[in-house]
Amino acid sequence: MMQRWPVVCARYAGMALFAMFTLFPFLWALSVGLSTDPSGIWHFPAAFVPVEPGAYWFKRVFAEMPFLRYVGNSLLLSALTVAGVLALTVPCGYALAQLRFPGRRVLFGAMLLTLTLPSEVAIVPNFVTISRLGLVDSHLGVVLPNLASAFGVFLMKQSFEQLPAEVIDAARVDGAGEWQVLLRVAAPLNLPAIGTLAIFTLVTAWNDYLWPAVVLTTRTRLPISVGVFNDLTGPFAVSTSLVMAAVVMAVVPVIVLFALTQRFFLAPQALPMRG
């Protein structure tokens, strides 16, 4: 037992160092945003202690940019993306995992190949498609390309394959159709994996910058990632404290979301086990 103490101490020390490394940018931004006096924000490590702490810079963010409008746009885009991804990937993953039809393996392999392609490759063809549909500078134009989630299909297929075959067969023997089996049996048993996919999709949609920046041109339609960046690299770029306060406010919703839903990441039953 005593021989394990050095290993345990080294493990905790490594975790502490990693936590300090990952939290360093956020803590510095938070301290700068809270410092009413910005004169010491470049002095290390004194910059990590707010000078004359207050909410002055955060109030200026609300007063000088449409921050709440950006947040509302991000919430709308994220909600539409999550709903669309789940509506498509859950039935697709169930079909690939539980149904037998010609070309199933080839289709799944083709989907996996798309995971190896960088997302930037699809920008030009997606933009041409959105332009032909007349959806440039619209929220629908931002959401549609993001609904094709190969990762979501892969995650759903793997999780549906872990469901007990006896449960699925019993539902079919009782006369349930495949949609009834999916909606009344398979999906309820697979809620932890579906919840995990929803959280991953929500965080990705919230932080998405490149595609919304390409599609959207009207300021009042921008999500928070694009709106804050455009404002802070434009008229507000001269104020580092204002930039930091806005960055902190943009990150806080994601942190709150993760804190409320972390059990889906940490729960051992996130992927149901066959048994």
C-alpha cells in the first residue's frame, strides 16, 4: 500500500499541472475583465489578482455591443442543430446497427471516410449549394450543412449495437414495427448515449465560427462566436480589458452547460452494455 503513494502523488501532481495549464487563459481573462484599473494586466503573476475589482468592463460589453442578441442567435442555431442532428442520426444509427440490408457495410464505411476530411474542404461546395437555395445570410443556411454528422451516426450505431438483442427481438415478435421498436424500446434504453451526442453537438454548434462567418453578413443575425470576434477586432480592439470581459462572457454559457450535464460524460453507463 505504501508503495502506491508515490504513484498517487505523481498522478495528482500531473493532473494539477494540466489543470493549471488549461485554466491559465481563462483565469487571466477573468482577472483582467474584473480589474477596473487596467495598468497591471501585463505584469505576471500580478495580473492574476484583479486590481480594484468590479463589473465596469462587463457593463460596457452590454452597453456597447448587442451581446444578448448574439447569445439569442447562438441559442437558436444550437437548438436547431441539436434537434436536426438527433432526428437524422438516431434512426440512421439504429438502421445500421439493427437492420440488415444490402450495402450496409459499404455505406457505413463511406460515412467513416468523411471523418478523415477536414471541414474546410466542404466550405466551397456547401456555400454554392446554399447560394443556389437562396439561404445565404440566413440561420437555416448555417444549420443545414451541420446536420450531416458522420460522428453522430458512428456514435449511435456503436451504442445501438450494445443493446440486448433479446429485447429488440421480443418487441418485433409482439408485432411492433421498426419505428415503434426504435421510439418505444431502443431510444429510451439508449438515452445516455443520445444525451452525450446532444451535448457534443450543442457545444460544437455554440463554438462554431468559420461557417457562420462565411454565410452570415447581417450583424443582428450573427452568433456570439462571430459577433464578439468581429466587434473586438474592430471598434473595440484598442481596449484589452473590454476584449477579455467579452471573452469571459462568451465562455461562461458553455461552462455552465457542461457543469449541468457532466454526468452524461462521466457516467459509466454512457454507452449501454450488452448483457
